[in-house]
Amino acid sequence: MLDQPRGTQRYQPRTPSDEPRLLREMRQLARQRPRFGADRIHKLLIAREWQVNPKRVHRLWKQEQMQVPREQHRKRRLPGCSANGCIRHRAERINHVWSYDFVADRTEDGRQVKLLVVIDEYTRECLAIEVGRSFTSREVIDVLQYLFAVRGTPDHIRSDNGPEFVARSVRRWLDQAGVGPLFIAKGSPWENGYVESFNGKLRDELLNRELFLSLAEARWVIDRWRIDYNHHRLHSGLDYCTPAAFAAGCVPPDFATLNPPEHSLVS
């Protein structure tokens, strides 16, 4: 067979020798972080010392049809309508503004599980996820008192205006502790946007994927997820830094890092 004239041969793209290994790594990361897209997966690859171009990751991501399906959501009003909202009263430093909220779930037997979530809005750290069947005002105070002791007292705490948060004993205790409560407008959860965003990640990445057989199991699994969230999960709002690493750059070396004991704070 005659050779084709020079300049008329088809170009055969060469597959890099490391591509099968790269695809295996991408699939492994996608299984670990099923709601992450190509950008976050690329950041994780870089953290694992892969020298890979983001365009290459995007190409393989589409080629292997690894895109994360996006649900459609109704539009809602912009956050921060009131003076206590997260836009008008924004956290400017560590321990400036915390926020807390409740998340509901159920164990396999159908019984209710309530999660009390506390975050630092500036560092995005999850300071606590307390798990119980229900919470009294005294139990909410006990959780906050523990966090104040090991972490320091925040200037403000932003919260919903539910009965647990506006109870006289909680408000009286916050006043004695010198903490200014920021109660958002009634029926406006978007004004507590940071904790609402965290709650969405908690539900999407954990609660919707786990079936808890007991309260003890829920406490164990949820606390492991919280530690992973703080120390290993890259956060786009922190320039793809983990909340713990970002917080470490904000405080002196002797500042207390929050690693609560194995047992729950509230029995």
C-alpha cells in the first residue's frame, strides 16, 4: 500500500499513559463526594499532588458522563431583608457571629431525631451538631455554654425565632454572657443563610443517604461527618480551603481547636 502524501495523514491523538489511573482517582473521589462537580474534584486532585490541567478534568468528566444532576428550585427573595439578616450584619472575624438552627430527621423506627447545628459564620466551621429526640431551652444553653468555654464567646448569635431560641431562659442567659442575639424576621430562613446553606449540605451529603437504626448510631455517624466537613471538605467560599485550615490562619497557635469528645454533649 502506498504511503499517503505528507500533510494528508490523519492526526491520531495520543492518550496520556496516566489517564486510566487519573480516571480511577476521579471516580474514587466522585464516590466519596457524590455531590461535587468537576471544579471541586480538580481541587481534590491537586491536593493529592496530581499535576493536571482543569480543562483535562472537565473533558474526562463530560466524556465519562460524571456530571452531577441538578434539581430545579423555585426562586425566592434575596437574603438580608432585615437588620439581623446575614447580608446586613455580616461576620467580619472569627467568633464575631455564630448561627444555630434545628434540622429534623428520623430513625428507622420512624421516631423523630432533632439536630442542633451551631456554626461560625466567618470560618464556616461546624462547631457542634447535637443529636437528640427533642431539645429544651436548658439543653440549648448547655450546648452553648460548653462551646463558649472551649471556643470563646461570640459577639453575636443569629438564629430563628422558634420557641427554643426565644425562650426567656435562653435570652436571659445570652444577655448575662454578653452575647447579642440576632433574631431573623419570622418566616425568613434565607436571612440565616450561612446555617441554611450548611443544613442543605448536611442533608444532601449525609441525611438523605443514611438510614439510622438508633439514636446512638446517628450521633456517631453525624459526628464523624462533622469532623470530615471541618478538616477535609474543601469549601468554595474559603477559596477551596477547609474550614479548620482557614480558622487556623485566623487565630494564634494556642487558640483552642474544637474537637469535642466522643460522647454527646447532651445526654
